[in-house]
Amino acid sequence: MTLTTTTPRLDAGWLLDLLDTRPRGHSLPGACYSDPAVHELDLRLIWQRQWIFVGSVAEVPEEGDFLSIDLGSASVVVLRDDDGRLQAFRNVCRHRGSRLVTESHGCVGNIVCGYHHWTYATDGRLLHAPQLPPTAERAALGLRTVHLREVAGLLFVCLAAEPPGDIEDVARVVAPYVAPHALDRTKVAAQTDLVEHGNWKLTMENNRECYHCDGHPELLCSFFPTWGLADHQVPERLRADHDRYLLAQVDLERRSEDLGLPYALVEDLGRPVGFRLHREPLDGAGESFSPDGTRLVGRLLGDLPDARLGRLGLHTQPNAWFHAQADHVVTFAALPVSVDRTLVRTTWLVHEDAVEGVDYDVASLTATWRATNEQDAAFVALTQAGVADPGYEPGPYSEAEEQVEAFVAWYDARIREEAAR
Amino acid sequence: MTLTTTTPRLDAGWLLDLLDTRPRGHSLPGACYSDPAVHELDLRLIWQRQWIFVGSVAEVPEEGDFLSIDLGSASVVVLRDDDGRLQAFRNVCRHRGSRLVTESHGCVGNIVCGYHHWTYATDGRLLHAPQLPPTAERAALGLRTVHLREVAGLLFVCLAAEPPGDIEDVARVVAPYVAPHALDRTKVAAQTDLVEHGNWKLTMENNRECYHCDGHPELLCSFFPTWGLADHQVPERLRADHDRYLLAQVDLERRSEDLGLPYALVEDLGRPVGFRLHREPLDGAGESFSPDGTRLVGRLLGDLPDARLGRLGLHTQPNAWFHAQADHVVTFAALPVSVDRTLVRTTWLVHEDAVEGVDYDVASLTATWRATNEQDAAFVALTQAGVADPGYEPGPYSEAEEQVEAFVAWYDARIREEAAR
Amino acid sequence: MTLTTTTPRLDAGWLLDLLDTRPRGHSLPGACYSDPAVHELDLRLIWQRQWIFVGSVAEVPEEGDFLSIDLGSASVVVLRDDDGRLQAFRNVCRHRGSRLVTESHGCVGNIVCGYHHWTYATDGRLLHAPQLPPTAERAALGLRTVHLREVAGLLFVCLAAEPPGDIEDVARVVAPYVAPHALDRTKVAAQTDLVEHGNWKLTMENNRECYHCDGHPELLCSFFPTWGLADHQVPERLRADHDRYLLAQVDLERRSEDLGLPYALVEDLGRPVGFRLHREPLDGAGESFSPDGTRLVGRLLGDLPDARLGRLGLHTQPNAWFHAQADHVVTFAALPVSVDRTLVRTTWLVHEDAVEGVDYDVASLTATWRATNEQDAAFVALTQAGVADPGYEPGPYSEAEEQVEAFVAWYDARIREEAAR
């Protein structure tokens, strides 16, 4: 317990020293997952500096609609203003700091602080604040804006004054893949918030490999048995399955080309807005995350004429992953709650005209990923307990965990880069 | 996470630097409300150095009666000794430190530690401690005393070795206002403990303004619609209400003079024992905090012959406020639990001869302030979330928040003063 | 809140300064019980360096049986391997750190990590880890071993690279006292985990004196009324009781000699593996911890022909105490959970052939110590609250608390010794 200042918090030298101890291809030192001081630096150098996925346009379809989301103790409101433009603000009143919005989603005429009724327009201007002293400059008391970037309906915010600029390049690559799924004509069919008992980096590392996928019986129905194996790694007993996979891939490429959909793998995980995406076949009927691979939603997305389009898989550093099928999209946002708690918000999007009970059933639609999320939460909790143990030593990644290494390397690079600013 | 010593905790230089960043008329920097290190300094420089309101004589009427109260981790017992004198002690056994008293109120013959039965007289002397070694000096092992000052029945304690001396001056001013309500002839009709989810300073700031009083529908029945407005600020539509207010004030002053009751506003919020008090009219019947302003207790306090005496409002820095009417008194003590939790103890006092169910009804008596407290707790929780957000910036107080500024200035002055000792 | 490095944690100089302020024969300064930084040092200098009692052979009787136990955030698995030897390992996977074992007791063929199925033999060797890169050295990826020492069936582990060597000397003295109770032929009749709301040192100090035993009505049935008093301290009214005690002691010594059982007091509390043991009579029938002193288990332990063997009392620094009677043994392990939480695991062992419901009844067997533990937990919680109070000052121990002083002196010596390494 010490009482030194809160000011020079950004001295991250010791974290750099700690990161220096990690041999490439190994997990991070334990303190990176369990020390509150590392978490504080993560919040400042990652969560308050990088582009963070927060939701999609389906969550804010109409003027006045908002979503709010917490990045650690920082809360952001994303709002569609009266002119239909998306805005992002700090969820903090400019008077005495009260939270403005307390629900995760809602709709407002103006933004009215519940405490003293200071009132802001949907574009952030201060409209009403009685008895202000003459010295107070009303024009300077609008809501603090936050950088917002939409990429084919996916919403990213950045709390930094100067956000990483490469989001434009990334958007150019990613948008054509996502656009055919027409997120601007989807609606939210379901959304779950699950608090995992682990550091946010464990949540991300868990997501970046399928080395543990034996622990996901529901999900394995959708993935081919040789998923993730190189040709030479395929065991003899799975040869027939693998041939089936190769044929499905050829079929998917042909269909994609017919529809003008991009499908090739693009992986650029190391840059600030690191990402990876590709379209790949699903097993069974190849349409969706159902036990037999058939579609889960009768109405297909956008103008897609073909249900058998497998899965468009997209990852973005540091906090999101997505699966877009012909019939629905699932978005996942990982959000830090504390050094050892992470919220995973999962959202299922279907065509805005799809009718619940007719075109889809929420329980079936969400079954695979609800189960998979719960299983992953258990893995993350087991790992959090272990990495906080003084007996933990970083171990070597397997060849199936290359994207975990890529994530850790991304983290390492950003910490060094931002600490040097 | 660091392991430096606990000893040089009082280096408050960085807090002074932080306070220096505050422009006058603005709320405090976020760390003042959310950083555990600031809270530790608050405990040491405010709560262990200033005079703190802890209760009233109505809570300890008889010999052996005690109340206990926690100021952070420091617990104090206020006890009426066998000679009828009030005493205050550290609630800690001199042997191995066990808590002595665990209930908030009770009555004892002697104070007996539950662990090893060390026994203390009600004046603190150690009476019984078997098998003490010859080297132990029994006379030096009495309970540690705490400074206690009664002001017309209100009880203040100070944990400092040398308490601020100005309590004598303040008592001389305050006592004549409070004395006619005869607290020594009251009893506790009700007491509630409410834990607000916010820093103690937010609880106090909330109390020091009625700029938010639209959020208090029950309380607004008692206050005139133009309460807190200067003449020139009264809007036309409230002119008639305001005239009613001015007449009520004249009437109250006349009644007070008839009875020899002081009523003039005295405000001296900046000194160590900062305070503010005055008598002012209530709306409706003007007697009490009921929906129509009629009295809530049939039996009036002390020897008051007149029920229509409005409200004697008293604030004391840093932790209390009071409303004394002809029929009852309400005392409020705010007490820090942790950096973001504050206990508000509210006590309703009525004439000791008033009979529950005949002269008063607890539900009606307490309705307005129970509701108001709950509403304030919600405001404080919203504000705590916001000021802990890195997106918070101190904002300007309105002209209706002058007493908030006075509280913050008092806090600033005390921290500087005590840090310099 | 500071962000300095986690690396130089072992600078314990300020704790030594704090310990220097303690006059001999007095309790520790408050920070020793309540400051998280002291707790961090306690974990590193005591719990990760000393021999810690974790259970007995009765908890791991067969090949593959394991017990797991947490010393702060460090988890240890004690396992009987396929060759029947006891092994102790860090409960951490060598891959990405996941906890291996999550139950306190169980039985395994191999140790399989639940996350990615890395598989270890019961002797710790890594058996299975698919797709490891060529650079990874499998032979170096076995489970990390922990030092383990069995003393007549009692199991001690040490997390240090070089454990205190004196356990061999201590084992030589202790084993002959414990061996006749034949722990290797016992089974667990009952086990309770109780979390006390206090620092682990308060739990130990509470255990090291009977000055508070008036608070243990059940236990007092088993102890003679003059237990712990020197001859000259016995009050006149207890003279007859004391004579009864002296006779019982002579009787016990005679019986012990007949059976070749050691009984003399040996006290050596100051060394790293500090301990104290002796055999002493119980009141009433003198056989066990029942209200009238008669045996609680029909089947006696080992080959003991005589039920009236009183109590073999054993303490070991820093975390255990034991009572061995002719009919059953009770072991107690205190384990730190956090600075103000301590787990007390209590285990009742009976002959492996004793039949529940015939030879013993669990409720009766465990009644005295379940009640006593609960009472002690209440004392510890009261004391934790008090020692965390800034009004606490270390007080003098009575003459009945010499072993408390011995424990505190042991703690003081170990901290100095280990900090100097």
C-alpha cells in the first residue's frame, strides 16, 4: 500500500522489461495476466489508444437510437443523431460527471443527464444548463466526442486523440468481404453478455486457436474434422473427411466467384488494426452453424441468392471476431471489466424482415455459440487461476497456435509503440 | 503492485498538485473521488483530524448506554459512564486488539472484551486482566480516549491528538439555535443506514445543493417552489408562489421573535468546523416534512408552544446535516466505508414522551427523507461511475451550487493545512 | 495506485523496520495483519519458503489418488504415483498455465489438462502434447516438482528450491510419538473447510493459547479445569480438580510406559520447522474429545490395546496442529486465502476398518472441534477488525500466552532470515 502519485502512470518501462523476458512462441509472463498495474497500462495503451469493436449498425438503426459500452472504466455512447449520422461520445456529463446513459441500448430525443437535467442534442451540443455563471462557455461544454469508424456496418471506436490511421487501409480490404451480408439491413435477433473469469488477453488467446476444440462438441459439427491441419498433418483415418473438405472448398470458391464474393485468406495481424479474414466451407449442408449444417434462418441476408456460402471468418485486433454466413452474422466483442474479468458480448444478426418463429427460432439460432462461449469461459477461468500462480512458467505454443503468437506479438508491439509516444 | 513501506503515507504532495489543477468553481479531479490513495489521505487528514458528527444524546440516554460508529476502519464507542458523563473510546481492546463492541447501540455494565474477557469500567479503566506479567502497567492499559464535544445534544468526536479548537466558537453560535428543540428530552423514533455507492465527498456535494431537487418529488412538497432562487431569478409564473414564500418568512420571523428563537442565517463554511444554519419557512402548513406541511408528531419538542416554526437547517463540515422542526429533528451523518462507498445514517428524534401509534407513526414520520435519501443515493452512484471514467473532466458549478464550491474549498483547505503539519 | 515494477518485490526492509518496533511479549503492529504488501511478503518469505503441512497419507491411500491445496495463489497437487510413491507438483500446466486439478481430492490415471489435453504421467513426465514445434524439449516439460516430506503419515510440502533442512531432525523426534497412531492405516471420516475472516497469523495466535478457552464450552469438557496453570496458580476452589489432573497424568505416564509410547513434552518452537508435542491426559474417561471423555470410535487406531491414552498434542510452525487419541486423530491446516481470510481445513481420521454407523458416528466424532472452530473463527474476525483500526496499539501478552509470543518470534526470525537471503 503506497501513496505515490497517480500522475506518472505511463512509465511502462518495467512492463517492457517483463515483455523482454518472453521467448518468441511462448505465452506471456504471469504478471501480464494478473497484475493490476499491467491492467492499468493495458487500459491506457491498448484500450484507450486502439480501434475497438463495439457493435454494429443493427444496434442503432433509427435516429436517437444508442448503444453504450464500457472499456474498463471508460464508457462510450454510440448514437444515431437526428440527421441519421452515427456519433460517439464519452458517457459523462460535462457538469459534475454523472453517467448520462445507463442502459446498454435505448432511444432518446435529447441526451438528458438524470442528475441536474443538463441536456445535450444528439449531435452533442449543450442545449440546456440553467443558472450557469457568466464565465462558463456553453459552446465548449458539449459532449466530448470519440472517434468512430464504420466498416460495412461494423462499428469501431477509438478513445485516442489521434487514432491509428491504418483503419482506412483495413476498411478497404475488409468491406468488400462483409458488404454482401448487408448489415445495414439486419436486426438483432439475440444478444448475450457473458463475464469470463479471466484477463482479456486470455479470452483473445482462447479465441485465436482451435487446438482446444475437442472441448467444443457443438462447434465441431460445423467444422470439418481436419480443420486447421495442413495436408501433410492429416492422419490416414481422416483422409476421406479431408477429401470432403477439399471438395467443399472448391465448391465454395466456385459459388463465391459466381456471386462476385471475395473469399481468399488475407492475414495482416501485426499492424495496429491487425486482422485476418477468409471465407471457408462449413461441414454438412455447409450453410450455417446448425448440427447438420442447414440454414438457421429462412430469409437470407441482403440479396444473397445462395445459402451455401460457408463462413466468412473475420478477426480484428484487439477485441473482436465475427462469423458471417448467408443466413446470419454473429459478432463477438471482448471488453475488459477488471484484471481478471472480461465481458464477451455476442450478437446474432438476421435479415431485418426475418420473422421470429417463422424464419428463425432464437434457441436454435444461438445454440452452438452459447454452448461454445460457456465452454471457453471455463477454459479461460482455469487458465487465469494457473497464470496467477507463482509456479507458472510461460510454455511453448504448438504449431496450431500461430495466431495466438500473432496476438501476443501484436500486444507486445503496441505496448512498446504506445509507451514510446 | 508495489511493496514499499506503509510508513511515509502522509506524503500528500501529489494530492496537493492534483488539487492545484482545479479551477475555482469546478468539481474535483476524478482521482479525488476514485483513487484509493486519495481515500487513504482523506481518512488520515480529514476523518482522523477533524470534528465528526456521530449521533445525539438521544442515542445514549442512560448510564451504560453506548453507540458505536465507524470512520473508515476506525471504530469509536460513545458511552454514558456510571456518573452520567459522556465518554468516547477507541473500540479496540488494549490486549490483542479485538473489537470490544459490535452492535451500533447497546447498554453495558462494564465493557468486556469477548475474546479474553479483559474488562474495562465505563470510564475506560482496566478492571480485570488475569495473568498479566509483572512488567505490564495496568494503569496504562485503560481504553484509549477520543475527544468528544456535545453541542446542544449533538455529539462530535475527533480522533486527533489536538482537535481543531474552533469548535468552542462554533458551539457558542449553534447551541442557541438548537437548544429550544431540547434534544436531551428526545428519543430515537427511527434510524436508517443506507450505503451509497459513491465517495463520501459526492454524498456531501449532493447534499449541498438543491439544483437537482426536481429529482425529489416528496421533498418538493415541503420546500417553496422558489426555494434557493434570488428575487431577480424568480420566473414570472412563480411570482405568486414567491410572494407566499416571502410572507411565510415574515411570519416565521415574527413567531421566532415572540419565542426568543434565533433565526438569522449564519454561514461560516470555510473554517475547520465549517457550518451554516438558519431557520426558514416550510410550504403548506409550515410545520413539518409532511405532504401538506402539517405536523408529523402530536407532541412538540421541548417546551415549544407553536408548531409552525418551519425548519432549522444546520450543516457542519465535513459530514453532517440536520433539520429541526417544532415536532421532530432529523440528523444525518455521512461516514466513509471505502473509496466508493459511504454510509448515510439518518435518525429521527421525537419528544421522549411522544407515543408511537398515538402521537406519531414511523412510516409517515420518515417517508419524505427515506424517499429523498434513496433518490440521492441513485444520483451519487451515477456520479461515482462518471468521475471514475478517464473521459471525465471537472465541470463548472452553476450559481445554485455555491455551497458545493464552499465544501470543495473547505476540503482543499483542510488537506493543505493538515498535510503541512 | 502506482505502476512501479513487480520485480523488486523482495525488498522487505520496511517490514523489518516495522517488526523492530514490537516490544517482546507484545502482539504485532497492525499492518502485519492488514496490509496487503505484508501479506505479499508473507506469501513469499513464509509460505513459499517454509515446510507447510498439507494433509495426511489417509487422503491419498491408492495409486492415482491426489489432494490439492492452495497456499495463497500457489496450488500444489500431492499424488500417489503408479509405483505407490508420493509426489508433489505445481498444479499448473506447462503449456499455457491452466490449472490441472480443480477438486480438493480425486483419483486419476494420468494427469490430463482440461484445456488442450496435455497429458502427464503420475510421476510428472509429459506423455502427450500434439503438434509441439521441433524446438520444444519434451523432457523439460514435465510437471514442476515440489519438495514433499512425510513424517509418520503427515505430509509437508515446501515450495522453496532449497527447503529448510531441519525437517529431518524434527521428523526423528516427532515420528515416534505419532507412529503408534498408524496414520497409514487410517481413513478420512470427515473433513471441513472453514474460512476465517482474519489474517493467517491471527488464526495461529488464536490456536497457541487457551487464555480464551472460556469461549469453548464443548472443548472445556475435555480439558481439566486447571489446564495450563502452574501449580502455584491453581486457585483453592480448583484444588480437587487439580489433584484429579495430577493423578490422571501419573496414570497416563504409566500406561504410556507400559506400551512404549513417548509422552514427554518436547518444545522447540523457534527453529524453522518449529514444533511442540507431548501426550497429556483428557478429563472424564480420558479417552477422547467427547462430553464425558469416552471413546468416539469403537475401533482403536493401529494396534493400540488401550483407549485411555489422552491426547497427543502436536503443533508445527507455521500452519498446523494435531490431536491424536487412541481412537482418532484430528489434523488442522491453516492456509492463507488473502490478507484477511484464512482457510482452516480440519480432518478427522479413524481406523481404516472402522465402520460408520457401527464404530462411530460422524456428528458425534466431529462435534467438539466443529463447535470450537466456529468459536475461534468469531474471535479471529473480531480481532482482524480491531488490528486494522488505526486506534490499535500492540498490547502485552499474559503469562498464559507464551506460545503466542513463540509463534510471533518465529515469524519475526523467519522474515529476517529469508529477507537476508
